[in-house]
Amino acid sequence: MSLQTNHVKVDTNINRITMTKFDMDINHNFASFKINNKTMFIESFDNLNFEVRVGTIESSKHLSNITAKTSAELNTKLKKLSEKI
């Protein structure tokens, strides 16, 4: 097992398990998290509505829009979204 900032990753020949710690604050306008060899990008212009995209800096696709009033609510919703990736 190797530990990285905000990221724990375990690789075997049979399974691949990736857990990402979401710690975005609603006052942040942008964050990115590495998930299963993809990157989740989150941005907001009003700190209430967050656009979530997945891919690379050069090419990403819209995944979802999230509305969150607290950081805890935002991070819970990001974790649920990440499980679909």
C-alpha cells in the first residue's frame, strides 16, 4: 500500500481499490482529485453551485452539477459521484 496526499491506493493483479479523501471547502473555486487514473475537476463561480467534470486537462466531460451549502455536504456528494467513475 502506498500513501499519497488525499489519496490511498492499493494495486494487486486481481483488484484495484482507490479511495480518495474529499476535502474541498465550499469557499474554494476549484479543486481536482485523482480517481482510478482519471481526474475529477470541480469548479464554482458562486460557492453554491459546483460543476463536476472528469478526464484530463486537455479533454474532460461534464459529469454532474452539485448544489451544496456546506463543505461536508459538498464532499459527501463528491464521494458518491466518484463511486460512479
